[in-house]
Amino acid sequence: MTTVTLNLDPIVHLNQEQFYHLCRVNPDVKFERNAKGELIIVSPTGGETGKRNAKLTTRFCLWNEQTNLGEVFDSSTCFHLPNGANRSPDVAWVQQQRWDALTEEQKEKFPPIAPDFVLELMSPSDTLSETQAKMQEYMDNQVRLGWLLYRPTRRVEIYRQGQTVEILENPIQLSGEDVLPGFILDLQIVWN
């Protein structure tokens, strides 16, 4: 199954509240929305990708429990980015001070904030070019660090604010750098 993009703009332009309501009344469908307002129906992952996503999220949660530096979010969390897009990275992290600045209502709905860190683990239904464009969109919206993991070739693309994308072939670990201080991800949980 592949992702499907719908352009409803000639008929209706959904504001943020309408998009949120659309998602709530269709809980079995995972929607994202790009900056042009197009709806993206995201295909569910298969078992292998879902298993790895769970392991990745767990690693971030364990690190975050030790450091108490922010909040970790799974792939079901939809963020309302500054450019108007609504995106759900596979793993996201927001610095505590920035999260605490949001109102309770903002936290309950689709948080109007770009995460400090995002991770995308490509699944068989994803295309590399679309996922790279999504990663660039995160950077354009002030995400500080992003990792794109591509299992079939064991390739990692590291996105940093204001820098050229760094490409690593078959790395064994990744560092959270100054965004996720002290975090080291052993990539064997992804590659094996």
C-alpha cells in the first residue's frame, strides 16, 4: 500500500480546527497535511517496521527518563508546523521548556510546535524522495536535528539546521549531539 495525496483546495480549504476534527471523526485513517493544504493518507506500517519503530521509541524514552530534558512522542503524534503542515514523525522529541510553554489545549490537540528532533524510519511504502522532502520540511520549520534511516541499504541521512545533509553508509551508532545530549543510538536494533 502506498500513501495517497488528496488536493481538496479547489473545493474546500480546511483550517487547523477542521483538520483536527476530520482526524477525530476518522480515527482509523492516519492523515498528514503538507504546507499546500493537501491531505496525505499515510499507509500503516508492516510488522517489521512497526517492531523497529517501537524499539526506537523505547530507546528515546529510556534516555529521556534519565535526563528529564524534554518529551518523547511516537508516530501517532501529529505536530502542526509553523508552515501550516501537519506531520507525524516516527519519533519526535521536544525540549521541556518549549513544551511547557504550550497551553493545555495546545498539548491535547495537534501541538503547534516543530519538534527539536525527528526520526523517520522508512517503510516499504515510503519513497526516498518524498521522505527526503519531508525531512527538509522539518528543517525549514526549525527542527534542529533529524535522522532518516533507510534499512535496505543501511543508509542514514543526518539533517541539521543550516547544514548540508550528511550521509552515512552502514553506521553502527548515532549521537544525539548537542540536541539530545548523551544519547547514543545503537543501530543494530534497526539493521537486524
